[in-house]
Amino acid sequence: MIYQRITCRERGWCNRKGPEETCSKCGQRPRGGIWSYRFRFAGRIIHESARTMSKTLAREAERARRRELEERINGIRKRRLPPTFARAAADWLESVKPHLAERTPEIYDVAVRCHLKPALGALLLCDIDAGRIAAYQARRKADGASARTLNKELQVLRQVLKRHKLWANLQGDVRFERESEHIGKALTRDEETALLKACASNPLLTAVVTLALNTALRKNEIRTLRWVQIDLFKRTLTVGKAKTEAGTGRVVPLNVLAHTALVQWAKRLPETKPEEYVFPACENARRDCPRPDAKKIDRSRPIKSWRTAWRRALKAATLSVRFHYLRHTCVTKLAEGQASEQTLMAIAGHVSRRMLEHYSHIRLEAKRAALDAIAAQPSQAVSGAGVNQNVNQLTLRAPETPAN
């Protein structure tokens, strides 16, 4: 049943004396008739407004509402086609953002926007089969994508399909790429010297590269450093939020090179406050010049990246390395210096020996020096006094018979 809500003014009962007054009978200013519907369903009275002044629309709204309740109580759902991958990926990314780490949504967004969407965005989810995924893998490998990068993209695709209950039929036919266990490398001493020489003309890059080579800090840990985390008198640095729980809040001593680099960098930022960033945002501020534009430096925000300066330095040094390799180099030099595993894990922020082995690349020079040290004194190393020998290697002699 539908009925129209009519104000008292339309019936001639309104006692308002002015346009701004409210009727004492109806309690509100007069308005046109609004239709409502009222019916009984499952023992309850459904009384709702149709929010329309049209009687025809009100009747359709009542029938639609009754139909909705009947389908819901009987568990009937209207069949719908799966969405396109572009739409499904956007909805999935929006739903998981609150549960991800700070930089993970950005990584997922790049995988969807730059790679998955151009290749699969127009397809319905039900049309994505193992053959299309294999063709996508072949295309990405032909473009030079690494196994780790390709697996991350497939993980995003898997999560989108799992949300719509479509991955179970594909998981047996889709094969992820085998990743190398030895990702990354340590720079040789000549490469390290060439890189520092190429960075000498840029004070910002000199500071961050020197800090990475002598503290094993990650790029994001350096980028988000604040002055309150650095004690130049005690020569210590407290890491803020890190990638791992063990790395967050760890204290790293500053050696002479790292300490000097920070002191030189602090001279370029006079009157800094403890809560300000060590490497602030400086778009078009020309930080590589002797007199940068201070008006374009925002000390309340961290620098977004030093990618352009890094690429120029690599080109000048004729190197092809990632910035993260500087962390590998620092850990490797610590391992070559006979530092204990506990010390290495405390400095690098690792929680397992496996990750320590992943970052430590003992270079050929250190291996050669260790073997040369063995050959330095062969007499003492092999048969010197006090050396414990295997009893099976000793020649057993019968006790001498005393002379008569």
C-alpha cells in the first residue's frame, strides 16, 4: 500500500502567518506531497519513504523493495558477469591499502598500472586463463624483467583472482619464475673509488653514498632520517622505521667517513631543528650548487629521490649497479674484517643467518689473503710445536728395550 504525505497547508489547516514561520500543527514548513509505502513482510511492517512525488515511481519502488527482501530471505542472488581486470584490480588495491606497509601500495600500483593493466586490463576476469598468463610471462621476460619483478606482478594477479574465487582452477597450471638466491653484489674497491669520484661534484649524493657505504642503511632509512636521530658528539645514528622489526630503532656507530660526511652536510643546512629531515625535499633548489635556493627547500618533508643524480654518477663512473648494492658492499667489508655474526646482524638489522649470507659476498681479494696467510708460515701451520695432530697420522713405535 502506498499513500501520500500531505501537509496541513494543502488541506487548508496551516496557521502560519509568515513565510519563515513553522506551522504549529504539522511542525514543519509546508512542502509537496511525498509518497511512502507500507506493507507486511515476514511478520514485520516495512514502512519507508519512496522519496518521490510521483505515484508511479512510488509503486515501482515498493515492488522493487519487496522483491529485494524476497530474494534476500531466500538466498537468491542475481547473476552478474565478473568485472574487467582493470576494475577488479582497482577495487582490490583500494581494499588492501589499509593493511599494507607504507611503500607496498606504491609497488602494487606500479605493477598494475604499468604492466598488468595494459596487457590484461580489458579482459573479464573469467577470460584470464593459464595460456594468457603464460603469454604475459613470456612477453615480460622478453622485455628484460627479472624473475623477482615478474613474480611480484603475478602475485598481484593472483590476489585479484582469489578475491573473485577464480584462482583455484588456475593455480595448478601457472608456474612462478625461479628466483636467484644470490641477488645483488658487492662493489670492488676500484668500483667504489670510481663511484665516490663521480659523486664528488654533488654534495647530496656524496653524503648519501658515503653514509650507505659505511652504515649499511637502506635507501629509505637514509631518505627519512631526521636530525634528532643523529648524535654527532657520540657519533651514533638511530635508525627510524625500518623494513624489519629487528632493524627499527637499531643504533649504528658512525665511523670517520660517515661522521665527516654528515658534518659537511650539516654545514649546508644552518639553523636546523631536531625534527627536520636530514635530506629535505628540494625540488629545483639546485642543491648541487654552492648557493642553493633556500626558498625551494621544504625541511618538513623528506627528499623523494636522488635518482637523476645517481644515474649521472653511474654514467660518469661507467658502472651499472643499484643503490642497494652499497648495503651489500658494507656488509661484505664487515664480514671480510672478521666481524662476528651478531655484530653484522646488529648493524644491518637482520634477524637470521640466511639473510646475512644473502648480503655478504666475500670478495676474491679477501679469499686470496686468507689462503696466503695459511701459506705464510708452513712449518708452524703444519708441524709446529703445540699443534694437535690426528692420532691416526702418527707412526706407532714399539717401546725401546733398555740396553743391557
